[in-house]
Amino acid sequence: MKLAKIAGGLALGAAALAALPAGAQEAAAAAPVVPTAAMVSKGDTGWMLISAALVLMMSVPGLALFYGGLVRAKNMLSVLMQVLTIVCVAALVWVCWGYSMAFTNGGGLNSFVGGFSKVFLKGVDVNTFAATFSNGVYLPEFVFVIFQMTFACITPALIVGAFAERVKFTPLIVFTVLWLTIVYFPMAHMVWYWPGPDFQPGLPDDHGLLWGWGALDFAGGTVVHINAGIAGLMGCLVIGKRRGYKVEPMPPHSLVMTMIGASLLWIGWFGFNAGSNLEANAVTAVAFINTVVATAAAGAAWAIVEQIVHKKPSLLGAASGVVAGLVAITPAAGFAHPMTSIVLGAVASVVCFFFVTTVKNKLGYDDSLDVFGVHCIGGIVGAIATGIVAAPSLGGQGVFDYNVLPAAFDASTYSISAQVLIQIKAVVFTLVWSGVISFILFYALDKTMGLRPTAEVEAEGLDIAEHGERAYNM
């Protein structure tokens, strides 16, 4: 079967052989390539470490400032604290059991989740390797652990924007640990886990569910954005609307900080998208340029639509458009041609604008910072459109067949309609998986620990009540 060239996946490499069943060990050992330090490029390693630092910058300070500027001054520190603490907790959870659950063989449940053979990074050291998407090209396994850690850090942090200004701190952190364990790690496994190009022919059934479908997700359209976006919607529905919503004004307290945050997100996103190629090569450049032009088109499109509809383009709108473009190009970054990326960014921006300004008002849900309207909807548009823009006939990169050695590419076999159907299937699965489990987690925590602060605390602001501090003492 034709498998997608999905960046972000981890090859087992030689270090994982001991964790495999005996039969799988024999098949993997038959691979013609045995990973060694000689197959590691210092250039690839350096680029991936820089990319990891860029993705971390997306969370803190990027996302923290972006969200912090959008809330009222009395709640700014609470948002900063939520994002910062989620990043800290997620990093610890990742190295303790997340990496193992996402990127090892899960035995009988392998289609859905990995195992526990690498909990606490057991067996991971300077002599173990992770595969790239090229035969015979590897990374130090620690590099891959670090890079994917930053994805696990930012994804749950995205969720908090949906119910900003009305959630208690401690149950939110408990939710984060549970959500990462039950939702994110399995999702990352299902989309990105496979044994690598050297081992795939000998282990044709060793992969996650959506990988096996052939779903294309270069850097996290399903795993990160749809996953977090639908979870955010479930959270804001369970918690309820902000007190005074649609009755009293709730303007952002600092669009300057939001602009700074959006800019840091854009810069950091080069690590997010271009880093997901796992190598420093021509495809990395494709992902890099697409991250520029799709985002630029989306930011401009949102401003143009606001000029037409409201007669005034706003900074908040332009920043929202930029984020919508970044989200939409994420699953397609390494597959699309720059010209189709421009179209994708512009279309996604218009669709997200419609959801943020019209659908949200029609349905009446209080998605405080438009996590669902931008991340989930933008992710859906990008994920489905990836099936179109990846087509070689449109200048896309197509897909590689990793079931042969060496991995082969055949442009004549690509079908846009077939790939779009696979993409839709992956989107629906992600919405159901994350939506249902997230709702159950939020509901259970609300009934046990209580998610929402009292009316008095909300009126005073979460900064003082939850953290004993103010953002501004003037």
C-alpha cells in the first residue's frame, strides 16, 4: 500500500529492536541497513535542535503573550501561568511516559498507542538513533525526543484559550496530564509512528492507524491543531460562558502584546513545519517557504475581508489571519507548491473569519480566544486541502512508497480524490477521538474538582484570586 511521507514520524532504529516481539526482531534485523553514528549528519542534528528551540519559543513566550494580550488585564497573569505551567508539566510527562506511548511498538494495541518499553527514557542514550525519511539517514534519538517534546508542550497549551478567564488552575493542570496521556500520545502514535524507511519493508504492519491509512500530516494538522481545537470547544461548552459575555465589553487589554506573540509564533513555526522534515534538505526549504507565503496570504486575506465587511482592517484580525494561515499550512507544509500554499492560506483565512465572526455568534458558544474557530477549523481546511496540494500535477511532492527498498516515488499513481477521502477520514476520526474523550475528561473534572471559579473570583480576576499577583501595579 502507498504510505504517506508524513514528517514527524519516528523510525524504530536499531535501539528499538529489543522492544519488539521475536518475529519482528528477525524481520527488522533483516534490513540491509544497520544504523550507526556514521549515518548521522551534524547539519541535520544542528537544524533539528534549533527547530526544537524555535517550537519551544512558540509556547513561551509566543503563545503566552498572544493569549495574554487578548484577555482583560485582571486575567493576564493567569493565562501566562497556565501556559508556562502546562509547558513544564508536559515536558516532564513526555520524558516519563509520553515518548514511549507515542513512538514505540504497542503490541496488540499498536494501531492505537505505543507501549511502555521506553518509559523514563529507558534504553535511550547517545548510542541510539531515530530515522528520518531517507534510507540510511539517522538522527541521535535524543534529538528526536527533544523535538517531539516541544510539540507535546504546545498542544495542550493551545486549549486554554477556548475558556480563558474562567477556569481554575489546579484542575486545568490535572486535565493536561490526563489529556496528554489519553488523547495526545495515542493520537501522535496513530498518525506518526512507523518503523522508518529501512525497516518498513520488513515490518509492513508496524505503524499507527492513520499512518496505515496513508493520511498526510506533515507537521500536526490533526495531531496538534484539530486535536487541541475540538478539545477547547468541549471545554468551553462544559465550563460555560464568561459572566457578562455579550452584555459587557471584554476587549483585549494589550494588542501590542498579541502582535508580539503572533510574530514569535510565526518565527517559531519555521521550526514546527520545516523541522518536521527531520533533515536539512530541499524538502525542508519547501516547508519553510510555504510557511512564509501561506501565512502572508492568510494575514492579507483577513485584512481584506475586514476592509470589505467592517470598512476597517484591524490588527487583531490580521494577527488572527496570520495564525489561521500557519495552522492551515501545517499539515501541507512539506507537500505543497508555494503557489498552491498561497491559495490554501487565503481560503483558510476566509473560512476561519466566517467561523469566528458568524458561526460563533449564531451558535452562541463562548470560545474566548477562538481556539476552535482558528485552530480546529483552520486545521480541518488544511488537512483536507493537503490531499489536493500534495498532488504532483499541481507541483506537490506526492507520496513515497516505503514498503520497498530504497523508498520509491511514482507521480503517476497519485489520486487527488482518493487522497482527499483519506484526509477527510482522518479529520473525522480526530474530531471524534479528541472531542468525545475531552468532553468526558472536562465533565468528570467539573463534577469532582470543579473547573469554574466563583462569580466573585471571576469578577475580581483570576490573577489575584489564583496567584496573588497583578500584571500591572500602577
